[in-house]
Amino acid sequence: MKKPGEIKGTHQQPPHDGQPPRYFECPNCGFLTASERFGSGAAECPICKAHADGRRTFPNEHLRRLDERIRHYEAAGESEIVVILAETFLEAILEDILDRMLSTRGADVVVREVVLDGQRAIGARIGRIFPQLSGEEFERAASELGYHEFPRRWREVRQARNSFIHDSPFKGSRDTLDAKMAAQAMELLDQAYRLFVSLNNRFVAKSDPASPFSERA
Ligand SMILES: [Zn+2]
């Protein structure tokens, strides 16, 4: 499937060693890539020509530890915890990408906090903040990057998590957080890295003509 703006080496293969994926971030434009050559400083950023500083990686340590924990619970067959934590992870990584989009539009940390704290509901973040910042519906952007089913399957995991947490007496007890839903949550977790890195590179990483690294300066 065609992936607009995708640059070779942007993604790793999905992890099989129980370790979360790791991406390197360009300190100048925010471009993310799995390329070890960029991470080690051997290759320049394909967007702005800057070099990695060896410090910035995605996801941050916080999310990396959460991911490790989720994989640990998955190996132990703890489906309920896997779904609940994976949903937490997905919401955190969405917040991260929205924060980056705000930042690239010049919003300082106070503005970013006001915007994100003012809209904590995940549905509104996807349905309102994302399209306002990107000019595109989340579903359409995901589809264009090759993740057509991601938004719908994410919604299913979210609903399963919510009905488990808020066990409604009107709906009856729900035993939806089974091994099947845990497997779906794990697939979304692995896809989320690739999708959100692609969204970052499409909507955040920009060649800045004023940059000393840019050839167009
Ligand atoms: Zn760059």
C-alpha cells in the first residue's frame, strides 16, 4: 500500500524479542526513524540534514517501561491487565503525538497543557483536536498510511476496557477482556508505533528553511 512521505528505513520490523521498538529523533525537526545509522550519527536527517544527538529516542523511557510491563503480562496470560494497560499506552502515545503537533505549530508548554488538559476525553482528542491540528480526520490519515482498520479496532478495545471498568448494571457483566481481546490490543500496540511515527513524520517533521542544516537556507 502506498504510504505518502514514507522514507526508507523509517520503521523496524515488529519486535519479536519482547522489547519495545526504538526510534531515534532528529533534534532539529522532530523526524523519527528506526535507522541505526541515523541514531549513531553516521547518517544525516533525510528531512533537514541535521545529525542525531544520541539522546532523543521514541518512545520515552516512561512509555518504554509501560510497554515492557504489558509484554510481561501478555506472556503471563493476564488478558484483563493487558487490555487495560495497552489502552492506557495507546492513549498516552496519542497524547504524545498531539503534543508534538501543537509544538510544531509554535505552542509553548503552557498552551500545550491548556489544550490537552481541556480535552481529556479520548474520543474528542481523536475527533476534534487531531483534525484541527492536521487538517485531516484521524481515520483518513490512518487509512492513507496503511492502517485503515486501526481506528475501528482501537474503538473496540476502548469499549471493552470501558465496559469492564464501569461494569454497567444495564448491560450486564461483560467478560470481554479475554485472550482474543488481549491479542487484538497487542496487535494495536505494535501497529501504534508504526502509525504514530508515520503521523509524526507527516504532520510534525518539517524542513525549516531557516535552519542552518537545511540546504534550502
Ligand atoms: Zn531533521
